[in-house]
Amino acid sequence: MGLLEKVRNKRNEMVFEALAKKISSSLAAFCEGIPLADGEKEMAVMLSPRKDDTTVYLVALNEHGQIVRVATRYSGVELAALVGGKLKAAGVDLNGIGTASAMVEPLNETDDERIG
């Protein structure tokens, strides 16, 4: 594996880790906004994949991790728009992620292979 590939992989790993943390915190904020009833320990995000879309449920869990109730339901598109808006407000440029890979280039291909 060349140096360029190592740099790209490391960059992608860091970008996606940061993006995952931002998405996780946004989803946690959605869950915290829903009050718990008696016998409910926490709210969780549950995915229900389908071919045409991914339905996302916010569900209440009891102390055994069993689903007690479905608090709310979003289509994947709706939730992506909500989370994307919050990420954009936090300064995360989702459009720039795909184009960022074109910015890292080795100075010399032969050096790239020799170092890697």
C-alpha cells in the first residue's frame, strides 16, 4: 500500500469518526427531547431497513433492554434532513467530504511507493 493510500485511509477514518460523533450527538439530542414514562429507562434509535428507504424509530427501553413503546418514527430521508441541518449549523460541511479526497496528492509517485 502506497503512502497516498495510507494518507487517504487515515483521513477518511478521522473524517468518518468525527462525523459519526456529530451524528451520534444529534441523535442523542433527539432522544433526550422525549420524556420517559414509568418503567422506561432510556430512549434508543432503532433502524428498520427497507429497499426503498430506512425507517428510523425512537423507542423507549426498559431496564432489560426490551422495547416498551415507539415514541416517534422518521423516514430515513426526514431524519437525514433534520440531522444534516443540525450538522450544518454546527459547521460540518457534508458536501466537502467527497471532494476532500482530491486534495491530498503525493509529490512523486516513485517516492510514494518507496516509502509505503
